[in-house]
Amino acid sequence: MMAPTLKPHPKVAAGEGPLGIMLPGLGAVATTFIAGVMAIRRNLAKPIGSLTQLQTIRLGARSENRSPRIREFLPLADLEDLRFAAWDLHGENALQVARRSRVLESSMIDTLAPALERITPYKAVFSNEYVRMLKGDHVKQGTNKRELAEALRADIRDFKQREGLSRVVVLWTGSTEVFRKPSEVHRSVSAFEAAMDKSDPEISPAMLYAWAAIKEGCPYANGAPNLALETPALTQLAIDEGVPIAGKDFKTGQTLIKTVLAPMLKIRMLGLTGWFSTNILGNRDGEVLLDPDSFKTKEESKLDVLKTILQPDMYPDLYKDIHHMVRINYYPPRGDAKEGWDNIDLFGWMGYPMQLKVNFLARDSILAAPLVLDLVLLLDLARRSGLSGAQDWLSFYFKTPQSSQTGVPAEDDAFIQHRALKNMMRWIGGEKPLTHMDFDS
Ligand SMILES: NC(=O)c1ccc[n+]([C@@H]2O[C@H](COP(=O)([O-])OP(=O)(O)OC[C@H]3O[C@@H](n4cnc5c(N)ncnc54)[C@H](O)[C@@H]3O)[C@@H](O)[C@H]2O)c1
């Protein structure tokens, strides 16, 4: 059998000038990310949690001793060259939001205050039908949804012109919208655009941001579980416009643990009867998830991973009847400091039961911020490398990764995702993938 041939390495265009980042949703995650980059630039903090900034990448055989940092190996944008903008339905600037979100210490916020204060959001495209728990006074008006999306495109052009940018990446850090399934209006680009003209209720604000960004040639990522990029219309539009996209829903806390522990059970052929996950959290994200329809969007995103990793159809003796439950409880005293409990009922040799408990005292936005940074830098690199459509290699960052192949589910196992991510980086950088076989060890 012949070894599969690798596609020729891409020519990576140079990243001219600064890189713009636009965030629909200037909340806890967005401001923690922006403040973090500002603090790192001033040497007040380290980019903990960011692969692009801290992780090394082995190149060639182990004996070659080549393991540069990812940021030394790939031509990524420099943190000094990032510029920020956002949209929100509240007119508060990033300083006010950072103070209210109570994620970062006040002394750090005070140090960064003048720079944070300068970031004021553009008016949002917002609908209460999609996020019921919030009310906004900083919202665009238009005669139909096409006009609203065109106004978002104008904002992107305004930001580019204001900051002298040739490249912008857009990443959704807005609230979780209510649960929606794809319908006829999402079937094709023409159906989607006709539905925008008619202000069809199936077209959400999140979809309008994605449409506007892709039309402006901006790579787009979705940090929340809302339906948007994975619709056939928006995926096709991204391919037509030569734009890379990635989603959805940052993999930060409990799902990260799940996609690390479930592979452990599977590689040792240990069985599972149940997995009960519960959380308390008290930030605004938690408040939005009080609406059962927004919670359903989140729940669907969290539930799928066990099935795709454990493959009950292939291993019925081990995984056919798993009781998988996920609960999120809004509990204001905790703010952004989420606490999660996992109870895992597993079984071993001859079916003897065992239990595993995980208690994670996490910090939501602290876990999410480095993912925003990596995604922005890698999507910009993908665009300069000529990649378009759904980027499977970025699955590592998401709870519900989008596959580029219809009918083929994306990979959920964190270890496989990580290997795929690194191999794709090697390919972009002109190096051979690592198979971890004797040939390349
Ligand atoms: N932090 C994590 O660990 C994590 C993990 C996975 C996903 N997420 C998702 O990331 C998103 C952001 O989380 P957060 O903690 O920053 O929430 P947040 O409530 O602090 O911020 C969300 C912001 O989005 C704004 N918004 C809502 N709809 C908008 C619209 N149509 N246009 C513009 N702005 C809009 C809200 O006004 C709010 O300021 C949420 O959807 C959350 O579910 C977070």
C-alpha cells in the first residue's frame, strides 16, 4: 500500500501591519482577554493557558532536538500588534465592564484603566427573542435584517480605517442565544440572504454578525453554543469568500475534563454507567442561562461529547446505557468563580462498580481568555495560508467542534484534537507531521 501523499505546504502571506480583533459581546470573557493582552505587553502577567505563546512544538526526529516555541516557529501576529474593538447592547466601555465583572483584581484594572477606557463598543444588533434575560439601550435600528447586517459591515470597515488595518478577525463572545435548529432559510446562501431581506425570525443576531464578517473577508469564530457558522448557508459562504471559520462554544471547564477523562476510560476499556455534572456560577452568563431555552443551547453542546468519544455502537458492553446529565445553577455569590462537580460511575473487570469524583473550583473567564487569543492568532494565520471553511484542526478549542465534512462528526477527544492541531501547525510551517511511530521517533 502506498503511503498517503501530503498536500503541498501552503505559502503563508506576511501579516502586514497590526491585526484587528472585533468581539460581538463586550462582557467578562472579552474584557478579561483584552486586559490580559494589555498586562502581558507591559510585563505585568504571563500568557498562561495559551498554546501559541507558551507551548513548544517538536519538529523532526527526537534526536534532532528541534523544539521551538509555536510562536517562534509560525509567523503569528505579535501581541504588540493587536488592536481591539467590540459590539454590545450596553454602551459601557471595557473599563466599566471589567470593573463590574469582578474577574480581575482592582489594582490590575486601575493600572490598565486608560487603555481599557478607550474601548467603547459599537451599537449591537440585538433581539430579545434570542436573549430574553437582557435589555439593551445601545442597539442598531434598521428596516430589515439585511440592513442591520450591512451596518455591522460598515463598523468593520470603520474600525479598519480608524486603526489602519488590513486584517480583522471576528470572534463571538456574546451571550448564549436560545436553542434553534437549522431550517430551510439556512439551507443555502441565497435562501439565507432572501430571509435577511424579509427579516425572517429564524435569522438570529449571531448569524448576522457571522454573515457580515465573512462578507468582509474576516475569519470568524463562535465562542458560544448558538447556531450560526455550522449552517450550510454560512459554511458555504465562508468557502465562497475564502474565509476560515471555527466553532463552537469554548471548551474551558467541565467539558475539558470530560474530554480528557472519557478517553482514559476508553483506552483502558473500562465501562461507564453514568456521568452527572453540576455547576454553580454567578456571572452574567449564568444569569442568561436561567432562561430554559438558552440553557438548552448550552446543554445540547455539553451532552454530545461522551457519545462521540465512547462510541456506544462499537462498544455496547461498555457504553450502551450511559446516564449523562448536565446541570448549571445560577448562584450569584460565586460570580465568575464557577464550581463544578462531576460524579462518574464506572465499572471494571467482571463488571465491578467504581466511582470517580471531580471538584473543579474554576474561574470561567480566566480559562476562556487564552482560547480567544489562540483562536484569533491561528485564524489569522489560516487566512494568510489560504485555508477556508470549517477548520477541523481548531476542534481542540471547542465543546462542539464543527467538522468540515458533512456526515463525518468532528473529533472530541482532547488528545487526538491536540495531535491534529500540532500536525496542522507543522504542515503550515513546512514540516512533516509526527506519527509517533518508530520511523519518526
Ligand atoms: N467563560 C467560559 O468559560 C465560557 C465557556 C464557553 C462559552 N462561553 C460563552 O462565552 C460567552 C461570553 O461569556 P461571558 O462570561 O463573557 O458573558 P457576559 O454575559 O459577561 O458577556 C456577554 C456579553 O454579550 C453581550 N451581548 C449579548 N447579545 C449580544 C449581541 N447580539 N450583540 C452584541 N453583544 C451582545 C451582553 O450584553 C454581554 O455584555 C457566553 O455565551 C458564554 O456562554 C464562556
